[in-house]
Amino acid sequence: VTESRSDLEDLHLYATPREQRFRMFASLEFEGQLYMTPHDFIQAVTSDEPKCAKKWRSLSKQELNQILVETPPVWKGSSKLFRNLNEKGVISYTEYLFLLCILTKPHAGFRIAFNMFDTDGNEMVDKKEFLVLQEIFRKKNEKREKRGDEEKRAMLRLQLYGYHTSTNSVLKTEGEDLVPRSYWDTLRRSTSQALFSDLAERADDISSSLSDTTLLVHFFGKKGKAELNFEDFYRFMDNLQTEVLEIEFLSYSNGMNTISEEDFAHILLRYTNVENTSSYLENMRCSIPEEKGITFDEFRSFFQFLNNLEDFTIAMQMYNFASRSIGQDEFKRAVYVATGVKLSPHLVNTVFKIFDVDRDDQLSYKEFIGIMKDRLNRGFR
């Protein structure tokens, strides 16, 4: 049965913003659970809304099996993986949250993520360890659920997780509430062996009832017996970050090697709370009359820097405490000291011209960091 979104539109009232976005872009349904295709995921992180009103297409068991059979192994991964898979893949809601985490984290955090999954410390992650992610994110989500019609919330959980859930199980120990600020923090802080032991038992229970996905087959093989080493895990995360940036860059470059400074500003200000972007764009046009262009290497280096924004914020605060103004040289040095990323003089100048509203060639770092935190998290701070 092909089901229109409008048929279950009232479930949106019980969904969080992230759940709403997943439901908006997902296009597949199997046994009551919704899935994104790789193409849907790329659209969800690079577009404001779907290009056309989608319907949830029901997959047969045979169609799902065929998709999984054609899934490449992890050693065949590349920065074009999602584009090559296109519509031939299934991504669950918890995997969607995991992939969003990847997009906003520095390379140094990849090792932390791997170690969180590697609960037995053997330098490899197996399918069972990875499925603990399902429980961590599900329990995190239950803390955010909107109150209301229990039947509707149960339907929503079935759509997102593929099984009915009780609201009082694991991720809370006696006298301790493990509900940190973000999904990444949940993963990072949920490291106690006891907690993972409980979650692993639950993962055993649910793994038999859950369908395989493109990510599970990509990481652990068609039989689920393969193990994932850190090098392959790192490469997958780095490739995904690169792929999304390439797609955003190419959407503006029109086949050229550069994008204009104005296009860079447009991309930078997307998914932020800036209501009047025209003032920033006009300010930049006046300050950079001759277009030089931003290369992909410059573009990528800036977003690698954004993934290290917390460390950079500390470095910037040191200038602030010392009552020192922040010019381009100080900004570039703070970026390098805090993140190890070298930004080109032209890129730094462009960033200053976008955000230097009073045109004194100094950066209002509080405003800059606030806006960039929005951009880093693509509107979901």
C-alpha cells in the first residue's frame, strides 16, 4: 500500500523537530517502519524541504533483500557512496541521527566514537556493539517525547524504530539521570561497562526483530558476521563529510573550480537563525568588489574548522578576556592553534567581510560563534 503523508499528518504533532524532518524526507516503508534512501538523506542535509511531495512507498521483502544484496562492502566505500547508491538503500531513523552526528564532529572525535562502540576493547566493532546505538538514541528520544495520546505516540515509535517500546527501560540507573545535551554527548557519556552491558542485552532482544539496513550490511557484511576496524570507520566518516560538502559546493559552482564569495555566504548563512541575510550579503558585496572565488579546498577547510568550533571558542575567549580586539591575523592564529586547520588569507578576509557589519575589520566573535553553531548543526542546535 502506498500511503500519503497527509494520511498520518497528525502524528507530526507528537514528533520532535528531528523526527518531523525525518518523516518529511523519508520515502520508504517496510513493515510499518519508515526509512530514508541515501538520496533522501543527502536531500535532508542539503535542502530546506523535499523537491517534491513524497509518498511513503512500501517495500516488499524481496525488494529489500535485492537492495541489501547490491550494497557494497565497507572497503569499497568512497566520497560518492551515497550518490552512487542513490535510491538503492535504506537508512533507519537511529542511523539518520548517527549520520548527523558524523557531519558535525572533528576528525579527532572519530576515535572517541569508535571506542564508544568497541565495548570489549578488541579494536574492532561488531554488529551487536553497533546495535547498542539503537538503544542509546531511542532512550534519549523518549526523554524528549511530547506528552499526549499514547496510541499516537506508540504509532510514531513504530514508524521510527520498527517496534513498540516501553517508556521505562534501561538508560537510567538508580539515582542517576543520564540525559545530556546532545546525541553525541549521550554516546560519549554512556561509557560505563554496566550500562553498555544492559543495553547490549536489549540489543540482542531487538536485533532479531529488526530488518537489516544498508549501513549494517555495508559495515558488517550480508551475513552480519564481519567486524569493523578503526581505519574503515574513520574512512567512512571522512568520506561522508566530504561527500555532503562536495554536493553543497557543486550545487553553486556550475562545473567551475570555484564558487563566488556571495555563494559562500549564502551556504554559510543557511540553516541559521539570521532573519535578514541581505544585510550580510550587501556588506560583503561592498567590501569585496572584485570576485576572486572560493576553491573547494578552502570551502572544505572552513567546514572542518566549524567542526572544531568548541575548541576555537575557548581560544577566542582568551583574546576577549585580555580585552584584545580580534583582527584577521588573530582569527587565523586562533583557528590554527585550536584546530590545526590553516585557513587561506582570502577565506579569512571573506569571512570577516561577511560578519564585520560595522566595517572596522574586527570580528564580533559572540555573534559569529552563535550564528556558526546554528550552521554547524544545520538548524537543530
